[in-house]
Amino acid sequence: MRRPKTGLGRGLHRARAGRAAVHGQVSGPEPAAEAPLFEFDPAAEGSGLPDAPDPLAPAEESPWGPPPVIEVRSLIKTYGHGDAAVHALSGEEDPVTGAPAGIDLVVEQGDFVAVMGSSGSGKSTLMNILGCLDVPTVGRYLLDGIDVGGLDEHQLSLVRNRKIGFVFQSFNLVPRVPARAQVELPLAYAGVKTAERRRRAEAALTLVGLADRMDHRPNQLSGGQQQRVAVARALVTAPAMLLADEPTGNLDSHSTEEVLAIVDRLNASGRTVVLITHEDEVARHAKRVLRLVDGRVVSDVRQAPVDGPPPAIAATVPAQRQALTGGAGS
Ligand SMILES: Nc1ncnc2c1ncn2[C@@H]1O[C@H](COP(=O)(O)OP(=O)(O)O)[C@@H](O)[C@H]1O
Ligand SMILES: [Mg+2]
């Protein structure tokens, strides 16, 4: 085993031993990114999380540091069979056998990765697998040290709730529900008590600049504000990773900048971000840019170090320093 001490085996053991006490949505046979991620179940309110050992706790620190947030090995996704098979993700061909070798991808904690590629290149397929909304045909996926291939549907829904904050192009807010309650939903689903989830939802909405819009419903908010509610909902559970599919695809340039500035700040404070986009302007914000063509990763370019600020924030630092030193330079 490559990383013998990540607690992976133990994690799986716990996963099997864990009690099923939280009601959650179980995805159907063809999970889609647009499906509702959380179902509000009033009966689950205040039920609390199981007090058995947490099957989804992060793997313990190994001598090599924390596990990557994403570790994908030899990943292949094929839709259909035989002549009708579509190889949505296949990786490079083995030079000897010609067989697809699959995609390898490691994303470290704190990275900010943009996944680019033209329509049909496999971006959404990759997003659905990374988001545990779909499973690979071949290969392994370790999310925050957990081998998600070993989890059942219920455990996968827990992983989605606890490990991933989703942001979609179309916001996916619940109609007629005020912003505060939207952001409380994933906490309600996780069994967090009323007062605590209200406190956390308000903190998250304040973080995205919507402290004065807590009681507004989606139809009372601009597109940019709706997406900021969605970002607050994504981050309120303190997930291991923010996973965003074209989050600015429906926004004007001003709202795009507002939302990206929030994502920049979240990443600067340590949150791992994986963002799908076809816009160069958006990809410029990432520390690393992957390009997909026909289910293969054709380039993987680092724009900024994992352990530093993302490019847009790094660019503002010299300006601030100059302002502080009165432009004298130092
Ligand atoms: N459910 C599906 N059934 C069959 N083929 C699919 C399905 N989903 C995606 N594909 C095919 O897989 C390839 C990659 O699709 P997708 O991941 O949606 O690309 P992108 O998001 O980059 O536009 C495309 O050829 C697409 O037609
Ligand atoms: Mg797509």
C-alpha cells in the first residue's frame, strides 16, 4: 500500500460499523448534478448524529501529512455497452495494449483547481464522480482519505453532506424559502440543533455579504445574490472541498467578480476548491488549471503554489503593502 498509515482501512471498518441514524436522500440509479442534494426532513430535526465512531471522520495524520482531498487512480467512466459505448473519461491509451489507462488525479488540501474543456470533454462526468453523485466504471476514488468505492448509497449521501459543498450554475435554491433557511438545510440534514444552525447560517450569509438579506426569498434576490446564498449553503457545513460546476455561468460580469472574490477568500483561508468552467477569466482565479479533451487530461498547469494565496489575492498583496508603506516600496 502506498500510504500505509492514513487510517483508510480503519475508516472503512468504521463505515461498515456506523449506525444509520440520519435520514438523507439516496440518489437514484442515474444521479444527476441537478438533483436536489438535501431533502429537508422535519422528523430528523434535532435527531443528532450517531454517537458511534464517525465513519466519515478525516483520516488521521500520517507521517506524510494529511491525505489529499482528492486521490483518483486509473479512473474510467463509460456509458453504454459494446458499439454504443461512450468513453466519457478514459485517460491516455496504454502504448502497448492500446487499452485506456484511465485518469490519475491528486488534489492536495488548500488547492484551487479549475477544470476546463469544451462541451462533451467529460467535465460534468468528472464533477459527478468527484461529488459522489456517480461512480466510476473502473478505478478508485479516495475523498479526504475515504475510499468512496466501499460505501453504500446511504454512506455516500453522508459523504456528500459532510465532505462536499456543491455550487451549481443554476443555483439550485429551494423556491419560496428564505435565505437563512436555505443555508440551514444541510445543517438540518446533518442533525444540527435549531439555535446552532441558525447561528452558523447567519455567519455564512454574513461571510458572503448577505447579512441584510437573510429573510429574502430567491425571487427577491438578484442572480449574483442567489449564487452567494448557494455558496453560503455550500460552506456552512465546513466541507473538505467546494465543488462548483460553472458557478458563474448564469451571472453578469459584476456578479461573477463578486462570487469569484468570495471563492478566492474561501480558498485563501484554506478551503479546497474544484471549479468547472469554460471561461479563461474564471480559470485565472485558480492555482491550477486542468484541461480535458475527449476524456483525457491534456494539460495540468500550476498558476500559483498550493500553500499560498490564490492568484487574484496574491495580486492585491503588493498593492496593499505599497499602500501601507505610502508607496515608498521596501
Ligand atoms: N448519461 C449519459 N449517457 C450516455 N452518454 C453520456 C451521459 N453523460 C454524458 N455522456 C457523454 O459523455 C461525454 C462527456 O460528457 P460530459 O461529461 O457531460 O461533458 P462536458 O460536461 O464536458 O460537456 C459526452 O460524449 C456525453 O455525450
Ligand atoms: Mg457539462
